Amino acid sequence: MNLYVLDAIIWIIGIRGHIPQNGNFGAGSEKSSLTGNASRLMRVLAAFIVAVLSLSLVLWAAVWLAIKLL
């Protein structure tokens, strides 16, 4: 399950197509349906959401652990 989540995050951020596999260095990547600033904005927004969710999960776990230890 963790690999699927990591794969989804990498796909949303947009760095999945930039990693060459099996020595296949092509001339360039294909264009997505979203181009220009909208695509960049969506990637930044997705990265921000993932960061906020992960930080809130870590904070929740720390508070839960502190309550359990008291």
C-alpha cells in the first residue's frame, strides 16, 4: 500500500516522467493536458497539501503518544 501512495504523490507532483528507465534518455517528455502556469500551480498546490497532511498526521501522533505516556 505504501508504494502506491508514494507512486501517486510522485505522479501528482509531476516528477515521474522525468526519471529515465533502462538507460532510455529521450529527447523530451510528453506534454500533459494542462500546460503552463496552471500545471505548475496544481503541482505546487498538491505538494503543499501533501506536506500539510503529513505534518498534521505527525503532530496528531505526537499528541496521541504524549497523552498515552501521561
